[in-house]
Amino acid sequence: MVVILALAGGCWWYANEQGDWYHWTIGLLLLSATLYQFYRILPYTSIWAKSSIGLPRDRAELRLMVSNVLQTNDKSELLINLVRREQPDLLLTVETNEWWEKQLDEALGEDYPHAVRVPLDNLYGMHLYSRMELEDPQVTYRVKDDIPGIETTIQLASGKEIDLYFVHPMPPSPTEAYASTSRDAELIMVGKKVKEAGRTAIVAGDLNDVAWSHSTRLFRKISGLSDPRLGRGLYSTFHADHWWARWPLDHIFHSHDLGVGRLQRLESIGSDHFPILIELGLLEKDVAPIKSSVQEEEKQEAEHKMRLGQRGETATLLVG
């Protein structure tokens, strides 16, 4: 928000300093673009209606922590101490390699007897530690054979089952993928599976995308899941070292029959990402599912993204 306000002020100052119509036009165009970004971000502030229903904390039945540890980060004790303090039922870590696995296993293995371990040195390692029994845990490779996801089911004390989907898709970047095709395809695949199953579900992980992007909004429409950030705040998790430029890249989405008792960005663990924690519980009353209102062109777009991802192709980028 501070950066956007500074940009808007700079546009106005620039236009006034130059004085002629050309610079006024440029300044107004930049200001319009800034206001449009405000419009996109506004739902992720406390003045907007909440997408997820609030729940008293004493009724929360599940506590989940998500943390991108940064593979080269050697301050494992910071995360371990945080886990011991917060006592999550589930801990998802990404960018975890064999070194991280050893640290976490030695420190947390006794308290978290159920685990799925996928140690990798390519920045896409993933580990799930759980106090609760994991039913039929699976490691999935939806788009690329070196980028895993985890799927499993847990059962709450009440007997209610929750399907869990954990993802860390590849971001579009000059060093990894020049287009967002594989990331978008994986999210759409997971979203469709959640929708078709029609069960209580949670999707979480480092999505390498902001909450208000077209891809993330399309995922929410396809899956029908709620974003607890809506109406609560940005909870920006990246970049932990740059207070002036942070975005919400680590996400937790949930089905409409779950309420939020707590959502909190936690303190730094030496990574470039902050961990994020959520407490969820079943709502007492039946809540009508959120209408996804997926337009026909959005359905076609989703299918196209999936086909490209499954074939290992990328969307065409036009460079002028």
C-alpha cells in the first residue's frame, strides 16, 4: 500500500512539474493504473466483506502452518521453535531438501508421527508433518516430473473427513519458466478435482502468485473454495527482507463449510517467505456453497491451460 501511494504521489508530482499536456496525460494514465490496482487489492482489506465466516477460536478443530523455508536457509531452529510454540496439527514445508528433512525429523518426529517426505535439491522439495493420521497419502506430479504435490485426507475428532491438497507450482521467471502455463495448469487441475469431489477440502502452499491475479481468481472460481484473506487483510508473505515490497504468495484456501478462527502471518524464520498459520473448524449451520459463476470463456480458458500443461507446452508470449 505504501509503495502504491508513493507511486500515485510521484505521478501527480511529475505531471505538475512538467506542466504541458503530454506529461499531464502520462501522469493521469499512471494514476489511473494505480487506482485500478487499488481496486484489485481493496477486497483484501478489512473494509471488504469476508469470504470466510469467522469462528470462535475455541471451536477451531485444525491448525495448519505453511512455510517456504528457503532451501539455502540454515536457521532451522527458528522454524522448529516456532512450531513448538504454535503447535500446529499440520506443518507443510516447501523448498526442503535432505538437510532440512534431517533437522525437522530429529526435532519434530516424535510429536509428528505421520509424515510425507519429498526431499529435493531443486527448490521444490516438500514435507508434510502431521499429528493426525494421514489417509492414503500420495505424492503427485501433475505437470512436471520434478515438481511434487501432496494429497491426503485427515479425519477430525468429530469424524469429519477433510481432503488436503498441497502445491508449490513453478513460477514464471527467466530462470524457471518464461510463461505461467505449468503453474496455471496445476492449479486448474487441483481446482477441478476439488470441485468434482464435492467434499470438505483445503488447498495450501506457495502458489507463486498473488491472491488477486487472474490465475488465482480463476482457480477460486473453478474450485469453489474460499480465500480467508478476503475482508481480512493481505497477509503478505514474500519478501520477508523487503518491508517496502511484499506480496501474498503463500495461500490457504478452504471449502465453505469451514470457518476461520485465526489467520496470522508469523515472524521470520530466516527465509525469504514468512510462515502463515490458520485455525479452522466446521461450521454448525449448513452454509450454501459459494456460487463460482464460471463464465463459458473461463471454462474454455481453464481447459486450454490444462491441455497445455498436460502436454508440457507453454502459452505463446508475444514480444513486440
